Amino acid sequence: MEETTDQEETQQLPPVDFISYLTNLVETGQLYLQGVPNPETEEVVINLPIVKHIIDTIEMLEEKTKGNLTAPEANFLTNTLYELRMGYIRVASSQEAAAQQAAAAAETPAEETEIEASPNETENVSEPEAQ
């Protein structure tokens, strides 16, 4: 009976080929770009170093397999690598922009406090003239 279960599980797995392997890598990279919930804190964590590692791995595969892939395999590799790179750049840029905004927001209250405390500024308040 266990043999039947093993055969059923094997039939549900994707075929072992180059495109399936790349698909697995790319889907993992996209998952880390979208964010993975931390099981302890449930905070969604985007892990750019892992995505960069996956991109580097696919680049290595591209270099090592050059001239040995079928046209569909080569096209799939090129297109998915491009999409993963662009996703990486988009997320990295948005994280950088968010960090800059947070830094600017952290500096703003301190600057406003200094301006308010500055003795050189005077208010221009005109008193109504008596008629």
C-alpha cells in the first residue's frame, strides 16, 4: 500500500528538467521579493540578499549552459532572469526611498524645534489703529 502512495506523490511532482528547476528558483526569488512572514513575529520580511543570491545563481547557470540549451529554455532563462532583476531593483529602490523618507521625518521635528526656539525670529503682529 505504501508503494501506491509513493507512486501517487511522484506523479504529482513536476518533471525534472531545466525549465522546472529555473521556475523553482524564480518563484522562490519572487516570494522573497513579496515578503515572507516571520513565524515568530508574523512581520513580513523581504530578504533582498537571498534574492540577489538567486539572481547570481541563475546568472551562473546562464553562463555555464550557454550554447547547450534549447531555444525555449534559453528564452525562458533570459526572460525570467530579466523579470527577477527588475523586481529586485523595484523593491530595493522602494526600500531605499522609504528609508530616506523615514530619515527625513526623523530630522524634521528636530529642525522645527530649533526654528521655534530661535531668538532671531520675530513675529509681525500689527496692532489695529485707533480711529
